[in-house]
Amino acid sequence: MSRNLPTLLALLGFAVLPAGAQSPTRISADAPIVNFRLPTYTVPDGYRAWLVRGSEARVAGPNDITIKELTMTIFSGDAKEHIETMILSPSAKVAPADQIATGDDTIRVINDNFEATGVGWRYEYKDKKVSIARHVRVVLHSELKGLLK
């Protein structure tokens, strides 16, 4: 029975350490997640809706994630899985259940039709809407026929 005691203790969740060994590493809720990725899918089809990535993330709750070096890829949400828009920001807060991302820092929005930059922003996936509060600059990549007549 004593030969099986270490195996039994390990199965029950007790640490089995040799004499003089250090204690196991503790996991902290404050520790950041490095190279964070969070994909979101459409319901009920299961196509990619958006992909949130960051160099580091801290999860304060199930609907409260703070991300450093945000790269958000927004897909078409259908079988084509076409990339519609990219959002880049040095820092952001994401609420996955509400499908909302916000940031007080700078933002860069890249799309086939335009590119926008600014400071202080909010993105709402359900409405496909980006709001930028200050220092907004927009460059259109499409032709505006007859605008200056």
C-alpha cells in the first residue's frame, strides 16, 4: 500500500514532492495571458465573426478583458469568411458577451474602402459601428464621382 501512496495522493490533488524540493508554482488571477487569442463565431451557423488578439491580456471577469497591442479582425460572418475590417490599438477593453470593444488610446481602422485613425473609441459588432471621439482622420480609398461639380 505504501508504494501506491504517492500515486493516490497525486490523483487526489496533493503535491508529492521529494524532500527539499520547492513548492509548486502558484497560479494567480492577476497574471497576464501572453499571446492572447479569442475567436468569436456567429450563431447558429458557426462562421467566424471576429478574432481578438493581443500581446497580453488580463481577465477581470467573464465579460471584462483588458488587452495590450490589440489586433481585432472582423470577418463577414458567412461561409466566405472574408476579412471586412481590421482594428489596431495599443490598449483596449473587450466585453465578449456584449460584442463591444473600447479604448481610450489611439485606434487605426483599416477597411477596403477607407482608413481611419483617432483617439478614444468604441466598436459595436452588432451594429458594425466604430465611434472615434477625438483627433479623427479618415482617408477614403474610393472614388467620389461628381462631388466637386
